[in-house]
Amino acid sequence: MAVVEISVVPLGTKSPSVSKHVARVIRVLQEASEVKYELTSMGTIIEGDLDIIMAVVRKMHESAFTDEVVRVVTTIKIDDRRDKPLSMSGKLDALGRELG
């Protein structure tokens, strides 16, 4: 299981607001029932099988393109742990234990 952070940024739009374009990207993720995700104000965290996540990430990136959006910058961070199970909640639990 992997945890991936993704940020998809459409460039060159007619407005500084990109929420309508980002919403199109998130709809792709909503249709991907094989993964869990958590939206944040600066990106999205996805949990699941890495091969499935990477296919979803590709679809998310591609969905940002329209006639209005001809350039997209997608940033991806991958946490893929092989020695024990990895999850979004597990990472937060471990941090909480350290913080007391």
C-alpha cells in the first residue's frame, strides 16, 4: 500500500481562480473506487495500490487539459513502505504518539 500526495495546477487560464479546473480533476478521483483520498487546501492525499494510484494520477493530470488549459504542472510525492502496512491514518497516529 502506498500513500501519495498530488497537486495538479492548470496554468495559463483566463482567471487567477482555478477551482473549476481543479474540480474536474477531483471528479476523476471520486470515480476511482479502488483508492481512498483526502482533500487538503494545497493538494490531495491518495492511499492504495501504487499501480492503481499511478493510473488514477495520469487520468487526473490529463483531465486538467481543455481548450482553455494547455499547460498543467502536476507534482507527486510517493511514500511506499515495504516493511509494514502504510496508511494515511497510521501516519497520523504515529505522529500523534510522538507528540504525546
